[in-house]
Amino acid sequence: MFLTVRELKKSFGGIHALQGVSFGLGAAEIKCIIGPNGCGKSTLFNVLTGVLAPDSGTAELEGVRISGLPAHRISRMGIGRKFQVPGVLADLTVMEHMEIALAARETDGRLWRALGWSGDRAAVLARLESAGLADYADQVASQLPHGIKQRLEIAVLVARGARLLLLDEPTAGMTAAETQATIDLIRRINRETDTAILVIEHDMAFVRGLACPLIVMMRGQVLHEGTYDEVRADPQVRAAYLGDRHA
Ligand code: ADP
Ligand code: MG
């Protein structure tokens, strides 16, 4: 397994956010994590990125333990996280975002070394092209449409050298067209760069469209793993989460 999560537990006072979460993710695999609000999805990502240390249990990336390590070390090991709110720099252009990302990668994240980085405009343009961002190259991030900002942030994580992308509700606030474009981008990144991807998502249209294995979380545990159709057919999942709205 590329990522192995074993019996992760994390409580906040009396709130047991993670109560023994276990699952695996293969190299270059995509899985979607679904589950109701408050079931521990973002806490799981906080543990996988080193924002939080677990109370017990482990997470390993290619057999190397990451749980409990500081966030900057986990980031350098190739785990890139995208938050719900676009994390882009308002005054920088799309091109500049990509230049910084590639410089950070060349210099192993030690940006002071990037001061001497000469840059490679062709490489930057190729990446923008591949991410569908070439038309926006000279626009500053604050003026981009919401969906393009989200797309830029994902492209930046990949350019920085992420081998595992953690996307927390990447399509929140998007139009149907932007959601479809995000599905296409995620598939394309996965296909072209072999990046493994875990996506937390609430939107069942997105989940169905991405057509990847699902992990259903409930009350800090994995309730079920399976395809979209298997998960939808599972009576426990239906009762607990999907309800008749999604029948
Ligand atoms: P989800 O992302 O599935 O909606 P979260 O992982 O954000 O759920 O939250 C799981 C539970 O843990 C919730 O009850 C939430 O209020 C609580 N929680 C999450 N982070 C913290 C924190 N830093 N301090 C206290 N409680 C937290
Ligand atoms: Mg959340």
C-alpha cells in the first residue's frame, strides 16, 4: 500500500472525532471519503498532514510512519492538501504561482535557495496548459473565477511535487460546469502524474462522476468501503447517510 492508515484515534475532550479509522490507498489510486458533517473527515486530513497528532494508531506513507511528524516534514514527503477555501495569493498571477511552485520543488521546499533559481518559462507554460490554466497565465489570482482559483491551487500542489493529494470538498461553491471540470482535472492529474488522491466530498453528483472507490465514514469510523453502486445499495449506509434524497 502507498498509504496505510491503522486504527487512528483522536479525541477533543469528550468528542471522539476518530474512533479507530483504518484503510489503505494504493499507488496512483483515487478514493473518495464521504460521510455526514462532524464524522471526522477533516480531522483525518489534519492527522495525515501533521496539523494534529493522533492519540493512537498510525499512518504510513510507503512504509514510513508519518503520523505524529510535524506538518512541514510531511509536506516535504509529498503530501499536499487543499482546503475548502482557495489558498491562492491574491496579488500574484497564475504564472507566478506556478513559478514559485516549481522553484519550491527544485529547491526541496527551501525557498531561500530559490532566490537563485533561474526559472524555466517553457516548463511553467506546459504545466499551465496541462491544467487548463494557460488562458489565465497573466491574471492575478484575486480576479479569477472561483472554479479557476480552486483549479490553480490543485495545479500548484502537483507542481510542488505532491505524490498524495488530499482534497477537502474541492467543489464546494462550484457550478455544475466547474464541478465537471474539477472531475476532469483530478482524473487527468492522476493519469498523467500517477499522483494518489484522497477526496473528501459531500456532493453526490461529484462522487458519482469521479467513479472511484468510496470510503463511508460515520461517527469517527469507516462504516463501509465500496463502489458508488455498492455504497448506495448498502442498507446501513442508506439509513445512516444517504436517505431517500439520493435514491
Ligand atoms: P467533518 O470534516 O467530517 O465534518 P470534523 O473532522 O471537522 O468533521 O469534526 C469531527 C468532530 O470533531 C466534530 O464534532 C468537530 O466539532 C470536532 N472537532 C474537529 N476539530 C476540532 C478541534 N480542533 N477542537 C475541538 N473539536 C474539534
Ligand atoms: Mg470537514
